[in-house]
Amino acid sequence: MARSTAHDRTRGLTAVTKAWPVTLREDSTRGSVVLRPLRRRDGNDWMRLRAENHAWLEPWEATSPGGQSASATFGEYVRLLGQQARSGSTLPFAVELDGALVGQLTVSSITYGSLCSGSIGYWVSRDVAGRGVIPTAVAMATDYCFAVLGLHRVEINIRPENARSLRVVEKLGFRDEGLRRRYLHIQGEWRDHRTFALTTEDVPGGLLARWQQRRDAG
């Protein structure tokens, strides 16, 4: 785990000097939201959450157009994500609320060069939805991508029917960049998605600071 080297009280995000592994944390009167590396010992809690939230998550889960893909154990899944994290292409975060695992956030498709971009995906347990956990997690991850990884753009792709996820990007002020036709394979069909994005110029003071101000004012 990377050690914090400074704390910016304005943005509420612990500054770090190492890209991965890293832990990000925001403490507020609403609770402590933590992003940390997904670990093998999360297996039981992760699988329990997924089973309990199967009906809640299934409509938005990506599938393979070729049918059933090869199954992997949770340990193999974490090992693969770890390899991708060390290569710099992915940041696989567990999401905690007050010390309990409640979901997952992954920054994927991290690209440098002339694009300098990444894509954020997430899921959260139904019993904590609507409590600001995912907006806070997305804000922390976005600031980390901009301030530490040096990315210029972060995007989130959402099915038009996914009202709760649309509310997340609305709360955070992500820009709607339009519809991608048949963008991702979900539940046996190629599904349309809307793309939302921010660049560093959109949040010069940090996304977490802007979200905290909007959240606390409401």
C-alpha cells in the first residue's frame, strides 16, 4: 500500500507518490468511503454481495457474445486484475463504507500518449445505493487519474435505461458526449450506451472538492 505523503484539506483526497497499489479515503459525517486494492481475502464477502445483489446487478452486467466464457475462481480473477494494475492498464478498487465491502470500482482502458484517457465502471450493493458512496468513489478515482496518473480525460459509459447510474454522472457534472450504438454486449444483445466524460480543464479544483460542495449544500 502506498503511504500518504500529504493531505489536501480542501480536496479531501490523500496525496500519494505511487501509482499502485494505493488506497484513497474520504471521511465525512455520512461515513468513511475507501477505495483500496481488491484482495483475495475479499472472496467470501465479494461473492456474498454478488449473490445477494444478483437481480439488482444482472441487467447491467457485460456478457460474452460467444456464449459462456471460461469460469475463473475469485483468486484467479484478483490475480488477473493485479497483473493489469501492475502493467498500468487497470486500477481495480474495492469500495468500502465504514470498513465494510460494499462494491467495486475499476478504472480500465488506461491509455497514454496523445489520448491520456481511462474509463470508469462500478457496481454497489443495493442496500447502500443512494447514499453518495459511488459518486464519492468516482470523484476520488477521477482526481487520482488526473493528479497522479496524469490522464487528461475520464469517461463513464452507461445504458440509457440505467437511471441510477445516470444520476451518478448528473450529480458529478460529467458531460454527456452522446450515444454509442450497440456499444457493449449485455444479456445476450449489443446494447446502446451513453458516454459521459470529464477532462482536467473541467475540474481545475478537483472533482471531489466540487462534489463535496454540492453534496454538503444539498
